[in-house]
Amino acid sequence: MKEEAAPQADSVQTGPLSSETAESTPYTSKKYRIYVLLVLTVIYAFNFVDRQLLVILQEPIKAELGLSDTQLGLLTGFAFALFYVICGIPIARWADKGVRRNIIAWALTVWSIMTAVSGLATNFVHLLLARIGVGVGEAGGSPPAHSMLSDIFKPKNRALALSVYSIGIYIGILFGFALGSRIADTFGWRLAFFVVGAPGVLLAIILRFTVREPVRGWSEGTQKKDLSTPPIKDVVKLLWGHVSFRHIALAASLQAFLIYGIGNWFPSYFLRNFDLSLSTVGTWMALTSGIGGAAGSFFGGWMADRYGARDIRWYLWIPAILTFMIVPVLVIALTSGSPRVALLLTAPFNFLTAAYLGSVIAVSHSLVSVRMRALTSAVLFFILNLIGLGLGPLIVGALSDRFTRAGFETPLATAMLICGVIGALWACLHYVLAANNIRRDIARLEE
């Protein structure tokens, strides 16, 4: 599966970019590469503003619509994740064949409109259908963007670039928590969905008319002789054949379990256990989640590129070390009984949980060829979101309901603590096992 050094246009691309050559591409300009990275990062931020808005608003929504914690877990987790991952595979296949920029623009339009529609819900079913629509739209965001960034940035800078892109998660959480809580406190939770959803359509237009589709494999200066796209089953078979990828996917899934299963319930934990207003919790969570998560994402990618240049196993050892440190942070945050201590500790929690994604995506892309990258991201996100986003909030919510019926004094905190500690230690194990196999799997690919 070696690639030959013959930069040229990707003849499989369609549309006005089909005649663009590797030499004439605007991506030879560093400023343009950074511009595209920033545009994609802002789009990813909108992805998470729309996705996480429900998290900060779930208490007033629960009160008005009469929902249980299990139903909230379904809305913020499983229902969204199920359709997100189901649609992710075919959209990623489309992205490996077609114009990725256009796919992202259409996806952004869909999820923005469906976010606004969420504000019209009058019962659980209505809100469930709207969240499914958001999930379908957001399925077309990340895999095409990952593929574009891997074509734009050279391997030695790829983890950092993907980590910068992943900072969009925490920018989105910051604005989602801050704006959502303040708008809801003043005007009600419904208006928050309208205000947040509408600007995405304008951003989709900016993407469509200012970003060029990159030549596939441009950053390596190489391109496969056979420009056809491998069948999905061949890509899945290749990935499954890598022992390292299996462990990477499980480790990332458990990391996502922490982010969504624990992080999604932190606002409810503060509102139920301490005398705090929604806007106060939203502001604090915006700062600690947004700034802490963004710093962690950048730090993880920077460290991975720095040490991974010496030994690729550092791309997995670094997230393993940082994930292990989550355990004492969670224990103190959820047992201290102090709202100040718990709020402050959400910053290192988000820093540590965020530090994995750039290095995980970069090392996963090193296991496949250029025509498989979008689908590789989709397969990774399929497993990651089904387990982490799909089951995380649902399991914590169901345990909280069970512990409430059993008479626990702090049922939600107990559920969060049990799931958080087990998830972090389990993820560390898979990171280490992936590191033990990564060099052998890459060597086998290059044979």
C-alpha cells in the first residue's frame, strides 16, 4: 500500500476544482491553510454550541416538559448518538469520493435549522425528533473536516492541527453554556435554541464560497496510483485488522464516556446540590469547560507531535497519563461538598479529558491511505459516540434514577463518581495496549 511521489490533481474529485493541480492549489500559502483551519474550527464550535445547548438547559426543560433523568439521558446522549453514528458512515464514504467542503456546508445548514426547531418542542417526542435531526446534520461535520486537515497539514504538524480544530468543541461549549443559560434565565429556554441555531446558515455560505477543496494527499506530496475509493468493507476490515486501532477506538470511546457521561451532568449536579442560579452555573461551566478544554486539546496535540516525532507510541502514552490523572480530580470534585472546589475542579477535568482527540485522530490516519481518512474518522467516531455519547449520559441518568429510588443522599453524584473512575482507568488500559501494537501495525501497512 505504498504511495508514489507524484503530486497531481485528484481526478476523482468533481465540480470546479477537478482541474486544480497540486502546484496551483492555494494551500501552498501558510496563511490560507491557517484560514481554512480557523473556518473549520469555528464550524466545529457551532457543532458543539448546538449539541451542548440542551445540556445547560435540561433542568428548565425537565421542569416544563415533566421529564425523568433517563429521558434527559436519551435526549443528550443515545437518541442523538444513534443517528449521528448511523449517518456518519455513508456521509464519510461520500466525503472520500466527493467535495468535502460542500458536504460540510450542507451538514451545517441542516443541524443549525434543526437546533432552531428544538425550541418549538412541546413534549418529549417533539424534542426527541428535533435532536435526531441535529444528530443527522452533525454527522456530516467532522469526518470530512478531518480528511481535509490531513491533506492540508504535514504529518509532523497534523496532531497539533487536529487538536486546534478540536478546540472548537470547547469554544462551542463555552458559548453554549454562557449564552444558553443567560438567554434562558431572561427569556426562557425556547428562545435560546432560536438564537443559537440561526447563525449557522450564514457560516455555511461563508464556507462554501471562501474555502477551496484540497487535493488529496497534498501534504505528503504523494498520491495513490489507484485513485478509486476502496469499498467500506475493505476499510473496516483493514482497521479491524490493526490491533492498535481496536484499542484506540475503545480508549477514545471510554474517554468520550467521561466527557459526555460526566460532563453533561455537571450542570445538573450543581443546580441540584447547591444554591446556585442557572446563569451562575452556566457562566462558570462556560469558563472552566471552554478555557480548560481548549487548553487541554492544544496541549495534548502539541505534546503528541513533540514527543511522537521520536517514538509514535507517545501519541498514545500521553493521553494515557493524562486520563489517569482524572481519577483524583473527580473524587475530590464530587465528594468535597464545596461548590467552589467542585466548580474550580471542572477546569482540570475538562483539560485532562480534552487532551486525547488530536493525537488519536492523527495516529489513526497514519494507519490508512489518503482515500480512507474520512471513513476512518467516521468509524472511530461511530464507536466513540455510540459508547461515549450514546451510553454515557444514559447510564449515569439511569443510575441516578435507581439511586434516587434507593434513597441515596446524593444519587447523581454517586452515579457520576462510579462511572467516572471506572471509565478513566479502563481507558488507560486500552491506551497502553494500543501503544504496544502501533509500531507493528504501521510497519505492516507499509510492507
